[in-house]
Amino acid sequence: MNRNLCLIILLMLLTSIDAMSQTSLLMDTPDLGTKPLKILSWNIYMLPYISLFNHNADRARVIADKLEFSDYQIIVFQEAFSSKCRNILAKRLAKEYPYQYGPANKCYWPFRTSSGLWVVSKMPLKQLAKIKFTEGSGFDIIARKGAVLFQGDFEGTRFQLLATHLQADNSEKIRAKQCREIKEHLLNEFYNPNIPQLICGDFNIEMDDRVNYQRMLSTLEANNGLISGEVKCTYDEIDNNLARNAQGEKKVIDYILVRNEQLIHRIERKVHTFYARIGEKSSNLSDHYAMEANIVFNTVPTAVSSLLLTDRK
């Protein structure tokens, strides 16, 4: 009896030591360098046809001034519908951001337009796939809204980046369906447990709307995080002169979400309120503020990651 008891205690000690060594190995894993991947996601309000009085071309030039020599590796634009404004930005940004993709879901029919999703990057990205949403309503019918998924490599770490812009009006059912389409046809289709997936865009789902916000995160199987800095909203109907509304609110509707968050050592999100002189007046440069993410990836040994990661279906 005493001998059997000793064997059981010894086995328990060995199991405990092994578990502690696995945990220590994961926690002591260094970053892939100190340089973070910096991403900016921004709805720039370059609408087709109906925004002729918002100084689009002037705003595009000033936006180029702000971003041309920025330290973002990737910029994800939404509502980059205007070809004139895109051309202004593309030419100015070409030297620093030579890799330019989109706009996704181009349309050559009159009175219709693309998704407005346009990505510029300092590094090459591989487009894995894109989708056009099967349903839309209101003014969104004009645009071929959808999502596009890229894959890239930063400092030795492979990552995936998805850009999207969901239904704009109060159609919660449509947005919920669009999230399901993103998950099924893009995120799950190209899912790899060892590759983080970054999901950027204007979701038109308020963070304060706990039901639909939580449903969005649950559907996408993604995580969000705190916003650092003083500004805690991305759509400001009180202080933003291009979004001002008599019954205005301050909302968070633009996000940079993460799948496989355990592969990320640190992520910091921050809102930028770009503001400059346009003509004779000072103005916000879009009706949305921009969302920035600084991301430091983990280096996780394959043996450890296989213990921590579960398959998603």
C-alpha cells in the first residue's frame, strides 16, 4: 500500500512539473521583435453622386498630406467610392504605399459603385478571396458592399487581414446575415489556428448596443479591446462637423477585431480625429474618426500552440 501511494504521489508531482514547464515556456516566449504592426482603418466619406458638397477632392488632398509619411504599415479605407478622390490619394501615397488593392467588387454599371473598400500597404499582401453581400437595403443597394481577405507577413509572422463595411441603416437582421457570410465564406474558409486574423472596418453596430454588439463578436468568434487615449468614439454627431446632428450621440461603430487573440502578445487601439483647414474653414476630414491598432505578435512554439488552440468549425 505504501509503495503504491508513493508511486501515485510521484506521478502527480511529475504531471504538475510538466504543466508548469509548459506554462513557463508560453509566458517566457519573446515577441517577434519590438516593432509593432501598425494598421489604420478609416471610413473617409468619399460617397458617390450624393456628396458633391463635402469638398471631397480638397479632403482627399489633405488626407494624403496626413498619411503620406505616416508610420502605418497598412491603411484600410472604407467609403473610398469616388474614383477622382482615390486617384488623388493613390498618386500621393504610391511612393510610401506602393501596394494598393481594390476597390473590391468593382462595378462598371452607371449609378452603381464598388464596395468602397480600398487597402494601401507598405508590404505586399496576397488577396485570398472576396465576397459581395447577398442582401442590402436603402442607399446601400447602390454599392456592391462585401468583404475582402488578405494574407501578409510581418517580421516573420504570417497574418490575415479582413476589410469590410456593413449595412448602414437600421437593418440589424441584414448586418447579422453579413457577419455570418464573412465568417462562413472568408474567416472560416481560410482559418489556420497558427495565423491571427485581423478584422477591420465600419460595422455600423454600436458598442453600446449590447445585444447586437455581442452577437457580432459571437458570430465572428472575435475579440475586441479597450480604446486608449482621450477619444472614445468613432462616430461623433456632437463635435464632428461632418456628422453633426441635432439629437447627436457619440458612438463606437468602427472596429479592429481579432481572431486567435492568443497569438498576439499586445494590441493597443486608439482613435484619431484628423482635423485640418479646408478652404477658408477648419474641418474634420471625414464624418468618421479613424481607428488605429498597434499589434505585437507572439512567437508560440508549435508544440505549445497545439495544446492551447482548438479547431473552429
